Amino acid sequence: MISIRLEKDLIEPCKLLGTKYDMGYQPLMREALKRFIDGEFKMIASEALEKQKTNKQKTGKKMAKAA
């Protein structure tokens, strides 16, 4: 575990949301960070797949022209 310093204007809304969802603000912030990181990795993977598909299509077109 690590400690992290955050400004009060970030912590206070998390405390309010924690109350709404019946959880402490620290578990709420961990969940928010986890969701963000998961989403970023999914986006990166999706972009890599799309780039791979585009490269395959370009390669296929070049091979068709050569034949």
C-alpha cells in the first residue's frame, strides 16, 4: 500500500459519493481508479486491434495489386 496526498476539493466530493453508495471514500476512490485504469487498457487494446486490422487490409491490397 502507498499513501497519496490529495486536495480537499477532490476528497470532499468522494466522501459525499461514498455516503450515497454506503462505502468509505477511500474504497470509492480505489474503485474509481480501478475502473479508469481498466477502461484505459481496454481503449489501448481496442486501438491496437484496429491498427492491426488496418495494417492487414493495406497489406492485402498491396498484394492484390502485385498479383
